[in-house]
Amino acid sequence: MEKFKEYFSVERELETIDWEEYMKFNEIYPLLEFEIEGISKEELKELREKIKSYYNDKILYIKLIGTNKLTE
């Protein structure tokens, strides 16, 4: 809460706030979560390694989840 107060202690117009700066200041990072059906843990690890070079994990979190389809 203190960081929030500190950030907005400077007068700012809501329309002109640099939201990327705000998120960095308050250490808020977006999370992208993907659920992939029928993928093994090994395949998830391989996929993570393939996409890792395309994003900055200091400003964005990517969560990969494997799911199994239940059959009746």
C-alpha cells in the first residue's frame, strides 16, 4: 500500500499515467496462463524452453499447465 501511496503522491492525470512505469514501480507483473490438454511434463518443459527467449520473464510471467481429458 505504501508504494501505491508513494506513486500517487505526485499529482498525475489518470489519462496520462504511464501504466508500464506504474507496474514496474509497484512490482506488478502480468501472468499469462495456458492450459494444454494431453501434454506431458517433459513436453511442457520443452515448450517453456522454446518460448523462453521470446519474452522477458522479469516483466511477464507465463504459466503452462498440462491437463488430461477425463473420459466417461
